[in-house]
Amino acid sequence: MILTLRVDERLVHGQVVTSWTKNLSVTHIVVANNQAAEDKIQSMTLKMAVPSGIKSIIATIEDAAETLNDPRAEALKIFVVCNCPQDALSLVKLVPSIQDVNIANYGIVIKPEVKDKTAFTKRVFCDEDDLQCVRELGGMVEELYSQTLPTSAKKSLKQI
């Protein structure tokens, strides 16, 4: 089953592998990102960051959707990571079982040239295109929030 989809521009990193995987008892991490899937070095680096005992898949949005929609995925504990709201929205449209989206870390590194961003937390900054995606996500999933760590408070993003 899909535990959550996290939007994090860093994809797989310390918070994901030390805090979230343990807190959620994750068995699999699916990175859904076209660029990472097509870049062998980035894909290899992301897989190296995943703790032993947890399986990982670095896939395009469409391939990730196919994997997540496979009935065999129901028996797994899957943590999904995308690097932007646009990818998250595309994936949610293809995988209706995704009902929990955490926009945890976005807008600091991606689109640095965009100066007119709205800050929702200390780690989430969105431009108008991002906001449109977040609003659409809010209408499609049960939970839409920002939470950096499992021990941090959740900030709802449903009313954006």
C-alpha cells in the first residue's frame, strides 16, 4: 500500500532514509521523476542512499504509476517521492490510491530564477504554477499538508 507521497526537491536524502522510512516501517521507496530515471548516475546515486533492507525503484512518472497500480503493490509499504508539485499531481492523476501528499521541501533549489514565490513554511516556496498544482492536488486527495519530519507538526495545505 502507498503510505504517503512526499514532495521533496532533494528526492532521497537523510530525512527520508533515517526518519521517514523508520517511522513508517517502509519496505519500498519509489522515486517518481523522469529526469532521475533517465540519468543513470543520478539513479545510481539515489539507490545508494536507500538503506539496506529497503527496495527502491527510480522510475519515470508513467512507469512509477504502472508499478504503484499493480495489485501486488497492495502487500507492500511504499513511500513515494517526487521532486515537485507538478510530478505529484501527474502521479496522483494516474494512481487514485494516493490519498496522502506531504509537500515537505520544495522551492529552494528548484526554479531559483523565480523571485515571486509564496512561502508556506520555512521549507516550502511556491510560484503561481506550483500553487495551481497544489490547489488541484487538494481537491483530489484526502490529506495534503507540509511536514518536514515525522516529529514535526503537520500544516494543512488543503485551503490554499
